[in-house]
Amino acid sequence: MRARKIPAVALVAVAAGLSLTACGGGGSDDASATTPPAAPSAPAAQDTGAPADPASDGSNASGSSSQGSQGSEGSGGSDGSGGSKGSTSGHGSGARCTTANLGLSASYGMAEGEILVNFQNNGPATCTLHGFPGVDLSGKDGTISAARSSLTAPDVTLRHGESTRATVHFPPNTSGGSGATFTTLVVTPPDETHSRSLSVTVNLPVTDGSGSGVSVDPVGTGK
């Protein structure tokens, strides 16, 4: 077996490395070798988004009043399952308005076939609404979910005590028949899953299944 020759250049490099090690000795003056690693910073606190006062969410009031009264809270769900969910698209300044901090009421509009849903900020801080509320008509003849209109949703910022509204449109029963009667308006604010039930009386004509004709405008539109 033949001995493997090591190039002279490699031998020189090894010798140089040994020389440097000998000069350095056992005690390095490098500050990075003795400085302990910095402690990791604590994680930032996260906002849980919990309502400021959930207990304020359960009072009842008549929906026909134009005051900022609150109806009873219901359990909001997906469209067509006991309370349509408000749209989810938060914009504008201030925190999102929650059902717990909103006073909801309903009144009939000047035009026939309109219900005005009022949203009043009863919370201590400024909040923002953007989008369509979920709206269901409920009564002895069943439940109908309102379709969204084609209007563009504006950003609405409410300071404490300020209010805005959304308009519900429905075809009045002029057929001469008994029609279908609904006595409860279930409203879910935009970006929320908790609903409020407001008292109304709406009589719709019986349709052929092509659609109820009930629709809702986004919050902040109309007069």
C-alpha cells in the first residue's frame, strides 16, 4: 500500500493554525464569549375582544319606539338558521360596535313597506359599524331572511349616544288575501353573531316561491 502524500501548502496551513492557537493561550479576551444571551422579550398583550358589559345585553323594549331601547338578545347564526349573521368587514376608526353596547329599536318609515332599524351606541367609547345587518322576519307563518340590497356600505363611526340606521324593505300585502304575518324582527349588527328581537307587525303577500321581496340596506344609508 502506497503512502499518501500531503501537499506542502496544507502542511504550512496546519502549522500556521497551531502557531495562532499557541499565541492565544487558554483565556480569550473576546467579550462575546463571556456575555450571556439576552433574555427573550415578553409577548405583547392581546385584546380578547370581550364585550365591556355583557349583562347590559339582555333588556327588552318595544321595537316600534324610535328611542334607543334594547330588545331581547337572541343567538345569532348563519343565514336561515334562526337569525342571519351580519356581514364581516370592519373598517373606519374606533373599535367595532358590539351587540352588547348597542341599543336597537325599530319604527315604520314614511313610505309604505319600510321598517327603520336604529343602532345607538350606548357604550362608553367610540365604535364603528360597517356593512349589512342580518335581518329575519319571524312569526306564526315561519321565518324569512332579508336579502342584501345593491347599495354600497359606508363606514359609520358612532360616539357615545350617537345613532345610525338601516332600512328594511318589504312588499305590503295589497292582494286582498290574508297573506303571511310576521311579528318579530331579529336583527344582528354587522360583524356580530348575537341578535336582538324587536316587535313589529308585517303582513306580506303570499308569493309563488320566486322570492319574498324582503331586503335590507347597509347601516348608514338612507336619510
